[in-house]
Amino acid sequence: MLKPVDPPPPPERPIGELVHELIENGKAYARAEFDLYKTIAAAKGKALAIPTAMFVAAFIFALAAITALAVGVVIALERFVGPLAAGFLGMLIFGVVAGLLGWAGYQKLRRDL
């Protein structure tokens, strides 16, 4: 019985051709990775669009509520001190509250960092 003949070895390719193929494969891999991360980021961005819009709307309504509170404070103070002084006192009250909140936030930030 005859022995099967071993297939001939593949012809040797030049080093330059192998390096070129390696570079092209690396570029293709990098493009695929970039496209993957871009797709993931786009999907996460779409998922965050509606909750972000809801938070913005909630923030706008919170500002409206604070404005209504400020107007109520000024109207209540108007009976006792007059309209101009009531406006000034309302501004002073809410300015102090904002300053205290800002100072407390700054102190916490400084302490945590």
C-alpha cells in the first residue's frame, strides 16, 4: 500500500507582506473596538435622555415653587413694613438661606476632598 503524500508546505511570504497584514488587522481591530464603544455610549445616551428631561422639568417646577414661596413671604411681610421693605426683607431672607447652603456645601466639599 502506498503512503499518502504530505501536502507541500505553504510558500514562505516576505516579512514586509506579513507586517503589512499585521498592521491592517490591527487597524481593523481598533476600528471595531471604537465602533463598539461608540454604540455602547449611544445606547446609554438614549437611555438617559428621558430621565434627564424629567429631572430638568422637576428642577423647573422646584424653581417655580421657590418663587411662589418668596412671593408669599413678601406679600405677608408687606402688611407690616410696606412693599419696598418687604421686598428687601424677602431678598435678604432668601439670600441668607442661599449663602448658608452654599457655605455648607463648600465646607463639605473641602472636607471630603
